[in-house]
Amino acid sequence: MNSTEKLYEIIKDMTEPTVTELLDFAEFLKGKKQSKKVMNDEMLSALKGGVENSHALAGDPMKIQEMLRNEWN
């Protein structure tokens, strides 16, 4: 018996309000998974770019790298 069949066996004797509540929860879980993907995509795209005009990263890349290394000493 697969999960869908097990779920049906459990809910077939429940009252309609309880089944409605379970359906609301299932829709919440489905939406939560979808909104998490959208949120991650939006967050990543919001971070795209932005350092090309940074004062801290302007200049010779080798000097910037040396400066960053020296911060640890």
C-alpha cells in the first residue's frame, strides 16, 4: 500500500471539517515548498551585481588580494 492509499484509509472515516482542515494543511505545505524556491531565486537575483562599482574592490586585483591577505596577519 502506497502513501496515497494509506492517507485515504485514514481520512475516509473522518468528518468533513477535519478533512477540510487536513486539505488546508496539505495546501500550506505545497505552497511553502513553492514559495521557498521563489524566495531563494529572488534573493539570489537581488545579490547579482553590485560589486562592480564598489570603492573597496576598485583598483588592481593583485593589490586588493594582497591587502586582504595582510588583514589576517
